[in-house]
Amino acid sequence: QSNRINIAIDGPAGAGKSTVARMVARALQYVYVDTGAMYRAVTLKVLESGLSTDDNASVGRLANELDIVLLPGAHSQEVHVNGVDVSSRLRSLEINRNVSYVARLESVRNRMAELQRRMAQVKGVVMDGRDIGTHVLPNAELKVFLTASSRERATRRYREIGSDADITLEQLEKEISERDRLDQEREIAPLLQASDARLIDSTGRTVDEVVEEIVQWGLAIARTISAEEK
Ligand code: CDP
Ligand code: CDP
């Protein structure tokens, strides 16, 4: 049995992070942590409470009181906030449109990073997000920056929500680009490829190919670490 490592997967919206991270975790029997779901859960609570998304102090107080628990679900991860399963409410257009504003706040980022580091204390975690390799887990043994062309990312998302949704592919692509811009340009822990992250452009590649590549990297790194310790 080789050592367990932590794997950080970052990248823009629709690159395939959650899909790939979940499958990598399953293959390695690791724990998957979806940090985007945590920012979405905070955003849900901010919208419910009527707070302004730029009120750093009030939103920070709210975030500090939230007990966010991630549980492995049948298809995706279940997110429980103060004991209530909110998973089915996290992917609405309204949350998509507000989450990057909430995620800009220093109070929120500090709180989320603290919770995320705690979740990764016992190694064997695959964590996906925007700032995992650069900020949350700078010592992760494997860092991947996963991307794809913006048209392909929007098309993937469009397929997921179904063409009966209240948005066109063009609008969706615009909204995704706007969210990426906000995530890249924010001051604290912006979306950025860590200097020691391996880049995967998944445009035109299958999920299985990408998963296999990451799993093989992970196994090789874990073996090297085990060998060095002997
Ligand atoms: O699934 P999708 O890529 O659309 O988004 P997500 O991973 O659920 O993340 C939603 C939003 O949360 C992002 O657009 C960021 O604004 C924020 N986020 C972040 O700031 N830092 C993270 N580590 C993860 C997400
Ligand atoms: O988490 P992130 O926003 O990066 O992406 P996602 O929620 O995993 O969505 C990516 C979508 O593209 C899923 O429907 C995947 O099945 C699909 N896809 C992929 O992830 N990777 C590929 N190489 C091809 C398609």
C-alpha cells in the first residue's frame, strides 16, 4: 500500500473539474471535496437572508455560523447546511449569477479555506475549485489546472441544463465568461494556474482520458513518495 496524497484540481467553470475529480477520487478510493459547492451554499444563505453580496462583515458573520457538511451522494456530493440538505438548490441561475460576488469577500474566503484545510488534514483528498493549488493546499502533492475552450465549456453546461432552460447557449457562454473574469480578477486568491500545476486542456478529450491521466500521475507520485520513505 503506497502513501496517500492530496490532489488539487483548479480551473474555470465547466472545465470538468467536478466530474473528473469525483471519478479520480473513486478510482483511488479517496475523498472528493467540491469547494465550489461550499461557496454556492454560502451564496444560497446570503440570498435567503437578504444581505448584500458586498457586505463583507455581515456575510462573514453569516458564513462563520454555517455548519457546512459534504457527504458523498449517489450522483454528486450532498451538501448539508446546518443539518439541511440543500444540494438540489445550489445550481440555479440565480446562484450562478451571485456566487462570484460572495466569493470575492475576504471574510468568506478565510472561512472556506479554514474548513477546506481541515477536510484535507488526513491525506487522500481530491479537492476541486479555483484556489486549491495556489492557496488552500499549496503543498498538495499533485496539482492539476484543468481547462477547455470557452465554447466547449458552455456547450457542456448547456447540455446539462437542457435546451428547454430559460437561457440560450450564447447567453450561457457570456455568463460563464463573466464569472471567470470575476474569479480571475478578484484580489484574494484569484483563479490562477499554480506554477507547479500540470495543465490539462480537455477540449475534444473524453472524461475517461482525463481521469486516467490524473490517476496515473497520482499513483506515480504516491509510489515515489513511498519509495523515498523506505
Ligand atoms: O461548477 P462551476 O465550475 O460552474 O462552479 P463551482 O466550481 O461550483 O464554483 C462556483 C463559484 O464559486 C466560482 O465561480 C467561484 O466564484 C467560487 N469558487 C471560488 O471562489 N473558489 C473555489 N475554490 C471554488 C469556487
Ligand atoms: O466542475 P466544472 O465546472 O469544471 O465542470 P463539471 O461540472 O464537471 O461539468 C463538465 C461537464 O462536461 C460534464 O457534463 C462532463 O460530463 C462534461 N465533460 C467533461 O467534464 N470532460 C470532458 N473531457 C468532456 C466532457
